[in-house]
Amino acid sequence: MSANQIFALSSSEVQLITKALDGLRESTGITGRLLGEVGRADAKVSLQVAAKSLQYVCEVKQNIDRFLTLDDLKARSMANQSTLLVCNQLTNAMAVRCHELDIQFIDTAGNAYITDRAGILINVAGRKRGKESLIAAREMTITPAALRMMFAFLAEPSMLNALYRDISKSVRVSTGVIGKVFDTLEARGFIGTAPDGNRIINSPELMLSEWATGYMSRLRPKLKKFRFAMSNPSDLRSDWNPGFGISAWGGEVAAEIITKHLNPATYTIYMDMENTSVLHELVQRFRLRADPHGPIEVVQPFWNMDCFAESFPTVPLHLVYADLLGTNDPRNLAVAKQISREVIDHVHNSKR
């Protein structure tokens, strides 16, 4: 393959194909090599099966996370029997679906379905990443992108099986990091795979604890925020109402709304401040004055506020829980514990 052909492929695509070919050799002994780009296809590979050479045009996909994706691939580009899907590790259910649709594939774990329909049939499923890969994933830090995604999954567990573009839109992460975050969460034991092939939260208790700690230490400090004071802060609670999709109560006020068991001393508002007039109107109406130690805090949200709004006028419960822990105020701990139980029950109920 010429240098021009190699560099026409992205480095991530070359790496993925190479890993998949390595996985195939490890699981079956079949050797393969990357030949280069072909027209509109991603690449072309040659597989040496016994004394026979099989050549395939590749459909390179970083992650296959829904059956619908396979159905779409079959309809669009897999009708040609010389097309090979190359991807990261497939779940067993996804591998079975490929076989049912007659989609030939190889993945980075060594799973494969290959046939020339003239005596050659290779079918490997159920393999998982090697030990070194799992250890590396376990050692990966829960990044701000991972925390954003964990926020979505705790708010709406069905998001674990949503399209990458929907996850990206809801919590403002790049689609390119989503697969890596899934690998990390799986290796850390926070998520797993149900018998039907769908991802599930293994332990909502552990995920909630990890998320709340990570949010306060790694995500929240990077968010845009302002602190204010006013003559009578309780007037803000009684006279101001959040706007759906624009703002919502967090912290102690949210806890008071949810549990009816707290008298707020601080006032946390999550507000989309991309439109500066919204914050300006709040400041003008209540005559707020800047004060780094004031009881009123306005925080820029890290997610699309049109999403996960079931608890409006408050932010999602697990964010309220994290806010309460972050106050380091003993009077908030009992209320935080009550809210954590509601979050955990919500996750468990979503599995039914």
C-alpha cells in the first residue's frame, strides 16, 4: 500500500483495522493485511484462510451500539458479499444479529463471522478484550466527559442504549469519546450488559457515589458561575420562578422543593447564560450585588436543559444530591441521604 493510501485513512481507522486483524489472528490463526482505500469505501483488506485469499471492502465503524445500526448497514452497504464490517468489540447479542443478517465482520476482541459460501465458515462470538486492555481501562480516570455521560445515565438509564448523537446532544460531549467512556465504565464495573444485549447500570449506589464525588472535584470547578448577595435572599425563593429549558433550582432550594424538610440558607440556580439577558434580568429585578461569599450562586449547566427535565423546576435529583454534599453542612446530610435513595430507586425501577 502506498503512503498516500495509508494517510488517506484516519489514524483511528488504521488503528481499529489493525487491532481487529490482530484479534482475528489471535482467535482463529487467520492472518490479514490492510490494502488501502477503495473508492467511497473505508479500506480494503485481504484475509488468508487456509490456502485461500479472501478480499473484502471494509465498512469501518468505531462502535455498533444498536440493532438498528446493523439493519441500516445491511440495507445501505452490506448487500455486497465482499463487504466486511470492522468495529470495536461487539456484544454477543450484536454478533448474533450480524450472523442473522449475514453481515460478515471482525472486531477488536477477535469475534468474527466470515464465509465464502463455498466451504469456508468462521464464526467466533463471546470473546472479550484482553486482560491488558481491561487493566488499562480500569486505571483510566473518570473524565469530565465520563461524568457528563454518567449524569445522563443516572437521570435516564435508557440513555445507555441511545444513539451516540443523542447522548452527545444531551450532555454536550463529542461522539468520538463516547465509546471510550463506555469502555471505562464497563471496566470499572459501573455498567454491564443484560441478556438482551442492552447496557444496564450494575450498581446505581456505586455510580451515584462516584458521580457525585467526581462532579464536585472535577466537573463543577470548571463551570462558569457567579455569586451574589441581596437584602433578603428568601425573596428570591418566593418571587422568582425558573424558566423551562433555561433555568432550574439546585442545591438547598431544590432539596426543600423535593423533600419539604429543609429551610434553605443558600440559593443555587442552574441557568443557561449563553443568552446574557436572562442573568441580567435576574440581577436587575432582585438588585443582586456581586459577592464572592454571597448565598446566591448562579451556575452554567453542563447539559442541554431541555433534557432530563422530569423534576423541573429542580435539576435532576442526583445533581441536587451532589450539591448538598458539596455544602459540607451537616444539616444537609440527612436530606441528601433521602434524595440518594430516590435516585437509586429510580434506576432500579427503570429495569422493570
